[in-house]
Amino acid sequence: MARRPSLRPRIRPWHILLLPAALLIVFFYLLPAAVNLVLAFSDMDDSFAFHFAGAASLLRPLGDPMLGTILRNTAVFVVATLTVMNVGFALLLALLTTELPDRIGGAFRVLWLLPRATPSVVYVLLWFFLLDPTDYGLVNRVAGALGGQSYDLLTSHPWLVVVLLNGCVGASMGMVVFTAAIKSIPPQLLLAAKVDGAGALQRIRHVILPQIAWPVMFVTLYQALSLLTSYEYILLATDGGPFYQTEVLSLYIFHDAIADFEFGYGAALSLGLMAIGTALAVVYWRLSGLGSRSAPPRIEVDG
Amino acid sequence: MLARGALLLVLAVVPGACSCDSSGSPGSPGSHTVRMTAWTIGPEPSSYTRKTNLLAGARRVERELAAAGQGRRRPRTIDLTVDFATTTNDAYARKLVFAFASGNAPDIVCGGHELVGQLAAAGRLAPLDRLLAARPAFANDFFPVLWTAVRHRGQVYGVPQDNEVRLTYLRADLLRRLGWSDAAVRDLPDRVAAGAFTLDDLADLAEQAVARRVVARSSAIWHRTRTGTDWFAFLIAYGGRLQDMATGRLVVPRRATLDTLRLFDRLTDRGATPPGMVSYPNRTVYAGFVDGKVLAFLTGGSWHKLEWQTGFHIDDPTFAAEVQTIAIPTGRRGQPPVSVSHPLACMVNARAADVELAFRVIQRSLDPDLDVAHALGSSHLVVRQSSGEDAAYRRDPFLRRMMQLLRFTHFAPSHAKLPQLQRILFEGIRGVEVGALSPDEALEFIDKVARARLGDDVVVE
């Protein structure tokens, strides 16, 4: 007599192994997203009273006179920081430090990890010591000693400061990932290229970059999404100024939801940010073929 | 069974979770301790007496309770924990709002009087009218105008803790280098008071100082770098009003706002004020003025004197000789100048376990001797008329001068959306200073954003 299939779901070991991660995702990603979705339909303010305001609340950002400026700033911030620092400079650091002997290259990489390891407030204060617009600042002190004029870079070139300040932190992640990727390239490939007479730039272009394409694409996507929601250093350095010049969407949400206590409005804007992030990830995933590059291995090992 | 277990668990946990509770005191059988929390803020460290006065008030109430405990009531002790914040007022307000929402707010809240509008509107504060009415000698001893700053929709929700005035500081030494006689420097406050020295005159003076190289370019007039009530002073100086008293709605006065924006446009355009003033760290701004590199600090507060003396080492004789103080000049010749007061208020959490006891602690923390000690120690003004009679207080020439400026003072409106309007006005001024907007464009920005963000809470006129 055949055994009747049990109606009770069978708990397998991998279910238990997945449970911590699943709980993490549910409580810290899905649940906040769901709460945000509900809040976006309300006009909740500092009284914390929930009043359902319907689609009108959700669409309120479309009537915001500053939204165009904020979205443009966000695009400038993400593209500039990503290309110049988080990927470009990180790649440069990885290439240069892997060319050096291991101990010296490692020491340089540790130095570039310092901004990430420094508390953000302390890190920004150090930048202020450098960039103080009067002759109390180090840059202006040096400029003055050399007979130059004073600079107020936070006002005259706020994007330069914001991109450098964020990028010096962000570059370290790319640097670590790219270094690991470069070091995993089979050395015979690089040696063969050398034997064939390839110079340093040719080795980078024809051997290294094709070999590390996947990590570069991964870091690009990961850092793009990370930058979209990043505002901490901008808040501390310029607070979005001067006059909204460096106010990005995530900072604008912070100002609305937390500083002005417009939680409903902040949630509606956050929903927009989530939509932008998701769309960006999907488009990038499709265009770059990132999914096919991370296909599962064809060999399966049974334990 | 399970429900009873849960109930027992709740009963066991809840008393420990309450912010204000009573428990037996092991040291004195028959007495009990009332635990209470209070939050207060500087942000300047010299205002630490806000904390110590509350603690002293609690000790005095304890003694009163002990004396009254001879009869049926048991003697009590008050275990008061006071947190003194040195963060910004904005960050402090944020912390309070979230603390109230999460049920973790202290029993006593001391902060800027604008918090009354924000917290009372949300039902977070206990009305104090009944308690004040029961203590007429205490209530009537305050300078009457201060009660308007702690009133919301007709009810009193706070007790004024201290007062201050916003004013303009000028370097007398730099004025002398511009050719001013000692008498002219001395008479300046009277000319300002009579409306004979206006904001335009101050701008002219700043341009002269730059042109004659008495100060470096962009170092003639500096101002605060954050949002705050100070910026409203200019709207009043140009004849504007901030609130429609009939409806309670906030007001954006277009004409006065435009004049204000034109003033800051002129100051930056002609090299009196740096375009990036708001990005200057406070430390830099204060050092610049105290070091005699800047002619005027336009939006100072009375507390700055002590903050500069403790943090930037300018002693009393030097301060008296080299710094002149004036009300913020009028924008319209012949009209009175302006000062904005931003009194601190002590409020009681509507959910405090013992509202009356919390109120009594506040009351005793404002005893005249403590009121005077705080004023002298932090360059603030006393709130009680009897404190004003104190000999040491009356001898202090700086505080005497500040008291004179009180006649020009205005309070920011009590409205929950005031901080948002402050920020919008501040952004407009910032836009003009950095050259991103012309004054007319900045006015349209303020108009449009205020309407979009504040809706029915604001009227543009």
C-alpha cells in the first residue's frame, strides 16, 4: 500500500539556514517598505496622527516646485561620484597598488580605507579644517603663505567638495573588490601578454579589464544604488546648499520627513526613490547582461 | 492561565518602564522616592545653569514636602535626572518629537518657546493655567510680556525660564578707525533707538569700511549661519507682520520680505558679507568678530557675550571698550529698531505621572536667586521682576543694556509650522547671498514654496 503524501510541509536544513537572512529581509527591508507605502497615502506630521489622504498625498511631490532641481542634483551626484571616484578612482587605486610589491601596495590600501573607518562627523570636520573659507583654514593658510587669495570652495565649487568627500569614502570598496579581482587573474595571462610585448596600458586594456568586467559591473550597480540613498556626508558638509545646489533626493526626504516632520510627504518621496532605484537596477541588469554573467555553475556536487 | 501569566508579566514590567514612578526608599522607611526626568538645552555650554537650577529646584521642593510631611502625607524625595543638550535647537526639537511619539519623553521639557506651539498643538503638553492661577504671587512676578510667548490658543503651556534679546554687535575700535569719535560711538544706540540709524546706514558703513580697508572684503558684516527666529527681525524692521492674529495663520509679508532680500543682496554684492556666509562654521564667525577682523555681527544674541568670553577669551574690560551693542536697526527711517526674543520655557509632559509636582520643581528652579545666578552666568535676562531688583544683576552693565533693548522686542509666533517657514525664509536669503537668485526670484521662491508646503497654515500678503 502506497504511503499517503504528508500534508505537513517538510522542514529541510536549508530552510533553517535561510531563516536568519529571511527574517532580516522581512523586518528590515519588506516591512519598512510596506510601512512606507501606507504612510505615503497619509498626511502624517509631528502629531503622528494617521489620516488617509489617498492618491492626492501620493501625487503631492509632482507639484513640488523644487522637485526638478532635486532630481537633477541627484543625477549629477550619482553619476559624478560613481564614475570619477567610486569606480574610476577605485580602479586606479587597485591597478596602481597591485603593481607595487604586496606589502607597500597593502599599506596604501589600508590608508585609503581610513576615510571609511573614520566616524562621519569627524571625517567631515577634518574637511572643514582644510576648507574653512577664512584664513583659519589650512588650504587658505597655505594659499596665503604662497601669496594667493582665499577660497571658499564649499560655496564656489560645492559639487567638487561633495564628490571628493563622498568619493574618498566610496572608492575604498571598489578598491578592495577590484584588487581581489586583479589578484585572481591567472598570472600566466599577464606574463604571456608581457612576452608578447604588451605595455602596461595594453595589459590593462586587453587583459585586466576584460577579466574584471563582472566585478566592475557589480560595483557600479551596487554603488549607484547606494549613492541614490546616501546623504549623510552631504548633510554634514553642505546641508544641501548653497541654495539647494547639492540637495539630493535622499537628503530632501530627510529634510522633509525628519527636519520638517512631514512624514507622509517624505514617504511619498521615498516611494519615488524606491521606484527610481528599482528601475535603474532592472535597466542596468538587462543592458549589462549581469544576470547571465552570474549564472549558476554547471557542475553540481552532491554531498 | 496563559493570559494570567501575560498579565503578571506586564504588571511586573510596566512600573519599571514608567518614566515617573514611586518606590520605597531603602534609606528612610515610610518615605518614597518620585523619579522624574527633565531635558534641557544650551546649546551654549555657559547655560549649564538650566540643568543645575532644575536640580536645585527639586531639592527645594523636597524640603517643602518634608516639612509638610509631618502630618498624614509621607515625606518624599525626588530623584530627578536632567539631561543637558548642547546640540542644535533643530536636532533637540527632533529628539523631543520622537520621544513624545514613542512614549519616552521626559516629565519636564525645557526648550525654545516655539516648542509650545509645536507640542501643545499635538496634545503633548499639560496646560498650566490652573496651577498658575493657584499661585498668583509667582505668576504675577514674571515680566507680563513673557506669558504671550508660552501661550497657545489661549492657554499657557510653559513657564518662561529665561529671556534674551537679539541684537547687533559692532566693533567700536573699527568704528574709531573709520573716523568715529568716542561720543559718536557712545551715542549710536540712541540714534538706533530713535530710528535715525537704519539698516541702509549700516550697509553704507560696511561699504565704507571695506573701501577704506578697515576690514577685508566680505568681512564687514557677518551674521548667524543657521535658520532661526533672527531672520524674522528683518521682516519686522521693514514693516511686515508674522502672524494674522485673527486666524492664527502665519504670514509672509511680500513687501517686507523683498526689502529684506534686497538688503542681503546688497551686502553680498558690495563686498560687506561673504556670499558663502551660511557655510561658515560658528567657530570661524565668532573668532572673526572677537579678533577684531569683522565690523559687525548682525544677528547676535545677548548670550554671545559670555560665550565669547569663555570660548574666545575676550575679557570684560576689552569687551566694554571695543564692542558696542545696538538693537537691530529699523529698515524705515524714524521707526523703532527691532529685537527678537527667544525665551526658553519649561513645559510639563501631559503624561507626566505627577504634573503638579513637575510644575513645582519648575517653579522652585525659578526662585529669584536661581533666576539671577543663571542670568549672570550665561548672559541671559531674568524672567521675574523681583529678580530684576537683585543688586548684582542691576550692577551688571551689559545686562542693564540688554534690559533696555527689551522694549523693542518681538516674539516669534506660536505656530506648529513656524520652523518650516523659518527654513523657507532662510533658504531664500541663502539663495540671494550665493547669487543663485535675484531678490525678486527669491521672493517668488519663498511665496511658491510656502504656499506649496504650508498650505492653509500660511497667508501671503
